[in-house]
Amino acid sequence: MLLASVNLNKRLGTSGARANLAAWLREHGVKVMVAQEPFKPADRTPPVLGGFTFAGGDGRLAAWISEDLAPPTVATPAPWVQRIELEWLVVYQVHLDAYAGASRAAQLTELTALTTAEKGHPLVICGDFNLARRPEDGLFGEETSTFTTDAERRVLEQLMQDADLVDTTADQVPTFTFERVFNGKPSRFRCDLVLLSSHLTQTTTVTVDAAVRSGPSAFTDHSALLIDLPLTLQAGEPDDVLFSLSELTSAGPAATPARRGYQPHKTAMSRQAPSPASRAVTAHLTGPLGIRSVLDHGCGRGADVAHYRSAGLEAEGFDPHEDFGWPRPERTKFDLVTSMFVLNVLPDPWQRIQALKDAASFARPGGHVVVVTRSPEEITKAAADGDWSVHHDGFWSSQAKGTFQRGIAPSEISVLARQAGLQPAQGVPVLPLPGVCHVVLHKPAA
């Protein structure tokens, strides 16, 4: 799904700029556009943009969505920031103060508080930051510009660290997104940015399009940012209702809407014997780590729980699907929590993070969590052989049944686990599990 972010320099009210913008959106297949300074005056009726529905905002910040898609939830926490919910993803678009560094620093501090309140939700923060994140990102003539203060940069770096964000267009040689002549000298800035949750970087592509500010089809004076996200948006059917899932938590409705058709429990195998993964855990891990108690988180019908008990361990199971008969246990502080083939059947990164957070909540401080997933190679082959359709960052393995699959590599497991407060364990045995992926994680002591 292609999201475009662009400062329109208040030009959307002119028919020529509007026509050029609409043609550019069609050419690139943009589904959602967020715009800074789209039109003036700020409180006017938004101009009609062919093929798109106005989703919310005003002449400072506004959003449009393709007319064939369901409108998103849009809020304006402050005049300079807009919050947009796109399925499992939260987008913040910003237009920071164009004149005062102290004001920008204060806005970035407020933005840090807003992102902290998201509690690890996958994020995109995009828009016109009106600053140079690095000294080389802002030039006046051939010298480094003094427009951006060190205080602003420190607050921005703190935001990125706290929210685990990556500056996606921070090439070694800056690609400037705004260029203008001031007092006879060229002023060049990489001020239009896309900050992205680190665990989304492998599945998201960001490109800078300078053509929108040059040539006969130009419609603004800033480069546009095109963000290709692993996201499947809901069609705008009037009777298509979303509801929230919290299958692996007890904290009430999840913050992310999920499609009514998701039924991950239908991927559970009917085993007469324990899984190879559980046998590897008891053969290679429980002894060296001194494991006495185990919780199988997302245990399905419980064959692995029976195996752990037969190995002399205090074992419990939990599965949110009530028909499996494994309710949420009251006990916590297990030495080991296992999550076997759970993450790869959850249809988006936010649900995977929530599942890992919930699994981690059952482990004692200093305990361990083992995550096993199907590999990207296995899922890619199965998708090709089964003609599976793409959905979000994976595939519908059966849209009729509502089952989803994504291959998840160890590196991705580790990045997601960081959002749950878990770290890759050091000096632990590697489990002999050919053809699948796994990571042994450690829950730091309080």
C-alpha cells in the first residue's frame, strides 16, 4: 500500500496544481496521501481531489484516502500534528514550526510523549520537520546552515531512540527535499522525513520524488515522500464492520482493528505426538538452563504440554481459542515460556508484538522465552505452490478459512522481541530444528 507525504505549499486551491497532483497520485498508485499546508485559508472547505475522499484535517495538515477504501480514524492532537490509524499502523504526520528552534524542540518533546503513549504500536512519523537532522542535511551556500540548533537535534534523537525509529532517507550523501535561494545563496535542506519503527524497515520502501517540485507538472516546492508499506487496507463496503481482537492478552479490546475473517486457531495441527520443537527444548535446553517450569503460550490442543509434563517439568498451557480447553493460567513467573508457530499466523506486526508482550509477562525476571516460526523460504514456496494471495506482510493461506501465514526469520523475531522487553539470550544451546526458525530470548531481571 502506497502512502504519500508532501508539503503542498497551500497550492491545492488552484486548479492547475490540483490537476497535476491528481495525475501524479494516479500514476504512482497512491492510496493514502497526507499533506502539510495543503490549502488556504486553513478553515476553508477542502478542495475536491478526484478519486479520493477527504479523511480529515484542515489547511495546516490534512489526509485523503482512495475513494474505494474505508475511511481511517483521524485525530488532531495539536495543530502541528495529525494522527491517522491505518489498520494495525499508526501514522503521525507533522509540520513543525518553520521559524523558531525552541518551538520545534518543544513540539518534538510533545511528539515523544505521544509516541510513548502508543506503547510500542508500529509507527510512521512523516512530514515537514523544518529542520536538518544532521549538520550535512542543511546547507546555506556551501556552508553548514545554522538554522537548526543542537537542542532540536538532541530532542529528535531522543524521540528516535525512545520510540525505536529509523530515519529511512538518511543516505550518506543527503537527498535534499527543499531548495530555495535566500539572500543570493542557495538554501538546501533534507527537512521532509519518514521515521519508521525499526521492525518495519525490512518490509517498507521509502523513496524521494523531486519531480513534484520541478518541471511543467510540478505542484509544490517540496519533494514528495512515497512510503510503500506492507499493509492491506479494507475496502469501503458500507456493511463491512471491523472489530478488535485481543486473542493473546487479557487487557480488553486490542488497540488494532482486525478483520472479522481472521481465525488463526484454524492453523493449529492435530498432533498425536509432541512437536519436534518441544522435543528439542527438553533435549537441549531445559537441562542447561535449569528449567523446572514451562508455559506453552498458544498451545493449541496441548500435545506439547503433555510432553513437558512427561519430561518431569511443571507445565501449563494457554490458548485463547476456548474450544481447545486451555484457559489463561493464574500462575506467572515460569522459568520458560514457549511460543511455537504463533507469530507466523498472526496477520500484522502489532498483533505479533502484543503476543510477545503477553508471553513475556508469564516469564519470571531472568527467565527465558523460546520463539519458533516457519521460515520465510518455506512460506514463500508454499505461497507459490498454493497460489496464496498477498495480505499485509504475508499471505492468506486460506481466505475462506481466515488463515494467514508469514515466514519470520530469527532477525525479525529478535527485533519484535525488543518491543516486548526481551533480548536474545547469550551462551545458550542452538536447537537442532532444520527448516524452521527459532530464537531463545532472555527476560532481564528487574
